[in-house]
Amino acid sequence: MEIEVLIPITLFICIYLAIKAVVDARARKHMLQSNGSEEMLRTLIDGEETRRRQASLRWGVILVALAIGFGLIEAVDWQDASPGLFAILLAATGVGNLAAYYIARRAK
């Protein structure tokens, strides 16, 4: 892949993440200044922390499953893009999602 293609994609991802960080920080600041009860704020912060951990778990499991899928493709020595190749990658993604769901449910 040519570097000229990656530069705009990386730029848009960086802009998105910067805007998201600013919006999240302003939302937290607004919640703290809104004179809400301390219990409500603690519940919101704990919920956000749980969502963040579950998102990390989910992406970790999905990426491991995709790595296994790519390893399987390399072991079979497929060189051309074919429906079987895409089926293995989609199946690995699905298995990763199901495994993350199972692990998250078991952790509760």
C-alpha cells in the first residue's frame, strides 16, 4: 500500500480522536458542575469504567481471533482473494465477538 493513501486516513482518525477527547472532557466537566448528587456521579463514572474495560476485552478477543484466522490462511497458503478467505476472516471475527460476549457475561 502506498504511503500517500495512509496519510489522509491517519489524519482523519487523529482528528476524530482529538474531537472525541475534547467532547468527553467537556461532558465530564459539565456533569461535575451540575450540582448532581455524588452517588449519581459515582454511578456514571463506574459505568463508564466498566464500558471501557469491556470494550478493551472485546477488541482484544476479536483481534486475537483475527490473528488466528490470518494464521490459518497463511498455513493453508492461500494467495488470492477468494470467498473462502473472506469466510475464514468473517468467521474469526464472529467467533471473537461470541467469545468476548461469553467472557463478559461470565465476569459479571
